[in-house]
Amino acid sequence: MQAKLTERQQHILWATVRHYIATAEPVGSKSLMEEYNLKVSPATIRNNMGALEKAGLLYQPYTSAGRVPSDSGYRIYVDRLITPSDTLAKEVARLLREQLNFERWSLEAVLRGAAQILSTLSGYISLITMPQTQTERLQHLQLVPVGAGKIMVIIVTHTYQTQSILMEIAPTVEGMPPGSSGGGEDGNLVEQELQLLSNFLNHELKGRSLGELCALDWTEVDREFQSYGNFIKQLLESLRDRHQTPEYTRIQVSGVSDVLRLPEFSQLDQVQTILHLLEDEQEQLWPLIFAAPESQQQVNIRIGSENPLEPIRSCTLISAPYCQNSLPIGSVGILGPTRMVYENAIALVEATANYLSEALSQN
């Protein structure tokens, strides 16, 4: 939103949001004058709050009440008027280093511990996705002829998971006779050529993540294998198609009981829909948490109606990806009311994601 606000209006919006976050009560001009030392009369404050209301940044929940921030008001507050807490970011980084043990714990236990620390410090629901399968590293690749112009690509990962891709190969490739079916002299030649190509690809690709394979530049191939350039390109495109859409994984959830005590969650129906989403429909929530940031900042913030899922349209979802060797493999998130202490929540999410990225890249 590109609302043009005067410096005074920005200050009054900032004070209104802060007061409402602290009290959960509609904010009046007198309260702002007394608590934030605005150095202007209540009438001036009321006039500016009225202008902010006309701009859609504040609203009155009922007649004669004070003002409450709208989703658009929170958006300007987050984007223009605050700075994430560096002190809290350092605190969560210290606790994660001290309390998590990457050497002795399973990764699932580490992420569960991180989620618990994050929910405790924030007071909101923490959400940490398990890593993507595209972090699996290639252990072995084998090309096997299975019929006329068809090849089965068998991939074994470092965790001994097996995948297979059926591909067609152009009959014009040098050394690959047209219509060869894998039998007789031509078939033996095909098998020999494919074994040489398998050896070459294993030498080039072993130890790389499946996600990383999709980004490799194959414009220059060893002269011996240049005739296979198109086939290699097709193979990488097949891998890209399989791994460019992240596969849904489980989400570690912590802090539900604490956040549901907040006044925003006093309605039983609303609580039940959120719990159902967290427990039984994580596949709907997962893409929102793992979504790429919508700005140049690492953190993605969806406020209220910006969330496409109905159960959380009165909530704020803050998330940031964590990486392994610069490849995003999962995400850290916080879910709470729009009346959220954003300075703290943003700092906690970003610091936790940074810690996991550093630790996973070193282990």
C-alpha cells in the first residue's frame, strides 16, 4: 500500500498500533497523548486518527470506541515504522546454540527443539518444516536400455532411496543405432555406450543434491560426450520437473496451548478450525510457510486478509527459509494474531532460520 502519510500521522499510527498490541483495547486520543508524549492536543490527535481511518489504516470496532489498526495499518507499521529486535535475535541464537545438539540428536529432534524455543520466546505458534527431499544427494546413476529408443535412468541417493525415469533418446546420437532394442550386436553397442555415459555422469554428479543438479550448466561437455548433449539436457529437465515443485513435508508445531489463551482466540469455532489446519491439513499450510519471500528481505509476512486460507485470515504468518549450502530446504514460521509484537516475531524467525542454515551447512 502506497499511502502518503505525514511525519505526524506516521508517529500517531505507530503509537496506536503499539498501544493496541499492548492492551488489546481500542485506542483513544487521550491515551496516546498521555503515554507517548506526542506534544500535541487531543483534538489534533483525533483529527490525525480520523485521517488515518479515512485512509483505511485504522477503524472503529463500534460507535464511540477508540481506533484499532486494520490489516493495512499493520502492513505500513511493519514495512515502514519498526526495526526487528537485534537483542532478541542474539538471545534466540544463543539459546539455540546452547540447547540443540546436532552431533547427537536426529534432525527431527533438533527441529522440534528449535520449534519449542521459538514458541517459548515469541508466545506464538511456531512452525518449522522438515527438510525437502531435494536435499538428497546423488550416490549412483545408471542408464539402462529397456526398448527401442528408450532408456531407464535409475538414481540412488545417499540415503539409498531409489528413483527411476523413463526417457527416449534420439536415434541420431552417435553410437546409438536407430530403433535399437538392446539385443544383438547393436544392443551390446548401446549398453557399452550407456555404461560409458553412466560412468561420466557419476563422476560429474556424485555427491551433488538433486535440487542442485537442475541448476548445473552443461553448455560445455567433454568432447567424448558432446553427442549426448541433448540427452543430458533432457535428463536434467526431467529432474527439474520432478524437484522444482517442493514436496510437502511434515511441520513441527509448538506453542498451540499458549497462543489459544489470547483474546483473539476466544471463539471456539475459530480455535477448532485453526487446530484442524495445524493437525489434519498441514499440506494446505505448508506452501504458505515455504513460499519465497515477497520482497528482497528474507522474511515473508502475511497479515490477516493477506493469508489465502480462511482459518488464519485473522492471523499473521511470518516465515523465512532455512538453507543447506545456500539451497532452501525448509522454513521457519510463527503464527499468531495480527495484534503481534512484530519487532520480536520477525527477529526470532529470521535468527532461527539463519542458525539452522549455518548449522546444517556445517554438518
